[in-house]
Amino acid sequence: VNDDGEVSVATVMSVTLSVDHRVIDGALGAELLTAIKENLENPVAMLA
């Protein structure tokens, strides 16, 4: 709820990932973060 009493969107959580690029490609790490984001936004999907 903002100062005007309205519901608003805000950043609630930041996630970072640090990988050794000799072992894991950065694109694979990005896919992992995307999957985490999707599961956090829609936790029911994890039950399927």
C-alpha cells in the first residue's frame, strides 16, 4: 500500500546467481533464474 492508500507493485525480492563460467554457461544460469521466477510467481505450477 503506497502513501495514497492504493495497492501498488513493488520489488519484494532480488535474486542473484554467481556461477563459474568455466563450468556453467551464463545462458544456463539465466534459464535457472527464469525457472525460479516462474515458480515463485505461480507456485501451484510446481504441483503439476
